[in-house]
Amino acid sequence: MSTVKMRRVRVYLENGESVLAPRDVVSDMVGITEYGDLVVRYQYPYDTKGRNYLGLTRCCGADAKGCDGYTGCRFCYREIDPMLGAPLGDSDVYLRVRAS
């Protein structure tokens, strides 16, 4: 397991709550899932069905990786929600980032 700490910044959501997110994803952040995982916008459209978002783990801000029998965080290998391994759409965003 890695001991590197990522620099995180506070991002405010539409309901007034805040989450900590890695500094390098804040400009692409759309919101969070119902489980608190970060949702960011792809740089390029992923498919034609409107699933243009990627889920990142709350533990490390990394994407999903298939591990032996489970879906894990690409950075620390903790077990995560398997939904993060698939493209996400607007219906998967539980709370959006508050416009500033």
C-alpha cells in the first residue's frame, strides 16, 4: 500500500455540504454519487448514450481496477463499489458541484 498523500481541496456541493477532492480533478468535477464517490467529466465523449462521466474513489481519488474477485481502487486496492468501473451518466450524479 502506498503512503503518498494526495493534496486535496474542499469542493462545495449544491446542498451546501463539502467534500475533499484531489486538486487535479477539481476543474472536471461534476458532483458525487449517492455513496460519496467523486464524479468527473471525461476529456473526450465516452459513448453515444450520454455516459460521459467517470467515478473516482473517495479514498484516493483514483479510478476502478479489476482485482481478484472484486473491484478495487487503482491506488490503494481497497474494495469499492463496482459501479465505479463503468461509465457514469447524469442519472448517477447524486449531488452536483455548486456553481461559483
